[in-house]
Amino acid sequence: MEWFKQLEIYLFPIVMLLTIGMNNWKREERTQGDRVFGFLPFLIICMMGSDVAYHALQLYVHRFTVLYAGYLVYCFFLTAVPHAWLLYVNGKLSARHNRRWTAAVCHVMTGIAIAAVLLTVIIPWSLSTEGWGAHAVSYSLNHGSLPAKLVSIVLYLMGLILAATAYPKEVTKEGQKETRYLLEAGVFSLVGGMVQSFAEDWHTGGPFVALAVLFIYLNAQNRQITTDGLTGLNNRKRLFFMLETKIPQADKEHPMILYLLDANRFKQINDKYGHAEGEKTALSACRIYRLYVSG
């Protein structure tokens, strides 16, 4: 049965996404992108689950209202997942770039996504109320999700465009690396959405987005090993690794310079204004440090 084959395809991505989602759920997020990434795995699970449920309903249930409800849920998550991906990309980039036009793009795409969902709602309902035959209503339920599929492709594509336009403006290697990860993960999502939109039997939409989430998650885990959780700067372990690597390569033709920077009176700020203000001060100092090193 087709719905059972779908379940077999989706089973491993669902388990993987549950693991990632539960691991991120209780973490303290710092940016809009981190908050979106916290519930993105659960949205993808809902999208794949609604896909399986809708195809199972088509086999065993013949009441229009039940099929219509399953169809609406599937179309909603089909649009919600790429929209959440676009918000995640914009949130991650907005943490380093002050680009107002990206927020405007997200608002416009939100309106387009809502319009696509409304269109997918109207098509089968209008056919049923106007007295069309059962075959026409069934056809609209199977193919009426085309607007949502097209909009999902556009949303994934906009995420790629946002990351591509931000990459040349990155001033640090860490920023370039993170933006490159967003580009590579965005390609997975876009390819999966395009293939399933035009070849539904392949069922690549959910698994490919799950692969993109896994890619981002693993890179974030690797980054946490060598970076400070608050500032995002390289930690002591990364410092020793770089020293062990760079010192043997240094010679008269390729000299090495090591700067030691010390920011004073952090304890006084913490004692007088609290640790929250102390963290803001540390972040500001690190932001100045990044500009100094990159410029």
C-alpha cells in the first residue's frame, strides 16, 4: 500500500528529527533563528505525518468532509515548513547583518504563503458546493495543492537568495562558514521540494528538509565544541589547537603575531548592574574585537 511505503520512507527521518527536536527544546535560544530552529523539526514531522495520513484517508474514507480536512492539514504544513525555513535563515543572518529589506521579503512571502493556502482551500470546496461530480472533487483534492507546492519552492528559493547575498558581506571566517552551511542546507531543501512537487511518488520533500536540519544541527554541535557559548568566539581548546598548528609553520618569511587583549572591570559591572548587563558588555566587547581583527 502506498501510504505504508510512505511511512517506511519517513520513519527514520521522523526518529532523527524527534531526537534533534527534543535535544534543542530545553536550550536557551539567543536569536530569532535559534528559536525557529527549535520547532522546525516538529513542523517537518507534522508535514510528513499529514502526508501519510492524507493518503491513508484516500484509501479507506470516502466522505468529502474527512478527506477535505486531511487535505487542508497537509497543505498547511506543506507551506509552513518552507516558511519556517525562510524565517530561520533570515533570523541567523539578521544576528550579524542589519538588512531591513530581508524582513520586508519575509513579510511579503508570508502573505503569499497565506494566499496559497487559501487558494488550496477554495478549489475543492467550490467544486463540491457547485455540484460537480465526485471525480472532479477527487481530482481537485489530489491536484489542488499545486499552489502550495509552488509557493514552497519559492520560499526555499528565497532562503537561498538571502544566504547568497549575505555571503560576500561576511567579514569573518566563522560568518562565511555559517552562511555557507545555510546555502548547502538550502540546496537540499529546494531539491527535495522540487522533486516531490513534480514527482509525488518519490516523497523527497520531508526527508530532504530533514537532511538539511541534520546538516545544520551537526555543524552547530561541532561549533559548540570549539566556541564559547555566549560570545561565539573560539574557546581555549581552539586556541591551543591553533597554536599547535601555526607555531611550527612560523619562520622569518612567515612571521606569527599573537595579540593578547584584556578587558578590565567586568567584575565591577556584574556587581553593580547584574550578570545580564555583564553579558551584554561582553558581547559588545567581542563585537568590537571582531571588527578590529577583520578590519
